[in-house]
Amino acid sequence: MLAYAALLASAHAQQTEKVARIGFLSLAAGPGAAQFGVAKALQGLGYTRGKNVDFEFGQAYWDTERLPEAASELVGKKVDVIVAFGNLSGFAAKQTTERVPILVWGIHAAVETGLVRSLARPGGNVTGVESLAPELDAKRLELLKAIVPKLTRLGHVYNPDDQAAQAHLVSVREAARQLGVRVVPLPVRRIDEIDDVLSSVSAGSIDALLTSTDEVTGWYVHKIAAFALKHRLPTVCSFRGAVEVGCLLSYGPSLDEFSAVIARQVDKVLKGAKAGDLPVEQVTRFEMLLNMKS
């Protein structure tokens, strides 16, 4: 009888255990490696989908203007926290709700863009993990110049709609000036612009490519890599996935670290912490990969 009562109590506890609802907000058309990475990191902290956590997906299907609508849909589903992937999603979520905690995976220039007040004290309902992307652009260009000493004309692929675009441009141009390199801006706002923007580069007008990664250029970096390989252009990118599809060199943060940080922040928020009180963490591990075939 006692064993039966204990079994009932255990079953009741399992039934009444609160299921946390986490919303994933992304510009993409579906979940990718970043979302799976966060879910895996959460599992390591004891969160099992269907038992004590569930996920809602807010996707803009590559339409930037739809991001606020996708964010509103997540708020309407009463999620406990929103994990926004990249600046565009982070700002859309911030403009949609002041109540739901927002954790931004891979912020670019968090303070400079105004997404948070400071790294140590973000304030409001937003925090996350800072990618240091604009600063790293300068280092990527230095590495590219070391590989291609005769580099004088650099094609810079970036998304002007990303809130950190200006920070990227300033970093790249200053590094280029010091290295004696002229920058050719190649702005890409949507995935259907990538081919046209790249094909607009006349033969011999650039010596190499550098990509400032956001959701558009990052998700479709294989298009940039294919163009670079076809035209034999050395290309430096942000993350290891770009090297795996053909970019010559990548130098940037570990995506696993992004996901691990966000998972820890989710855990703290679900246990009662305020997002604005949690410092924006900066990445500490960087990877440099070279594609020997390229």
C-alpha cells in the first residue's frame, strides 16, 4: 500500500511539473544548428522536451518585415522566455514586448546598437551573448592579408539592415586603411540578392572577399563560397561552417559556446532571475580553420 501511494505521488508530481515554454525567434524559415544547439545545451541542464520544457518557433521566412509579427505570435503563445537569433530578431523581440525576457544568441555590437545599456548591466528585459563580430572583422582582414600579401581590393559582403552594419563597416574600413587595402562594399539585404550582388563584381575588380555574418549571409554562405571558388577568390568568413562549404578561412567564436551561454541564461531566468540583471556575456573561445582544398 505504501509503495502504491508513493507511486501515485510520483506520478502526480510528474503530471504537475511545470513545463517551461521557450520561444525561438529567427529570420530563417525553420530551425537550424543554432536552435538545435540551444536545445541540446538545455538538455544537459536537465530540460527534456515534452517533460519540463517545450519549444515554440517564430520564423519570419526570410522576410525582415515579418519579424515583429513572428515575435508577437510567440508572446501570444505565452512563452516564458524568447531566444532571439541575431540582431534583427533581437530588436524585433525588444520592440514587441517589455515583459517577456529576451536572450539574444550572437549579438553584434550590443551596446553600440542600443540593444542593451551596457554589457554588465543590460537593463530592461534583454541580455544574451556578444559575438564581438565587428572587432573580429579587423582580425579576419589581417589574417587574409597575411595569406594574400598582394591584396589591395577587398569585397566586403554585409547586410545593411543589420543594426550593427555601421560597426562592421567602420571596423573593416579602418583595418583596410592600415593595411593599404581598398574596400568594395557588397550589401546584401535578402537571400535572393546574393547572386545579383556577387555577379555585379566585374572580373578583376576585387582580390578577395570578407563576409560580415548575419542570418542572411550566414545561412546562405554556401552561395558566397561557391562564387569565390568559381572565381578563385580567397574568402574569409566568421564561422567554421563557412569553411566546410568552401570558404578559404574562418576565424570566429565557437557556436557551441553561444548555445551553452544562452542555455545557462535560460535556466537562470526560469528560476526567477531578471534578464536585464544578467550581464551580456562575451565569447571566450575562438576557432581558426583553413580549407586546404580551397
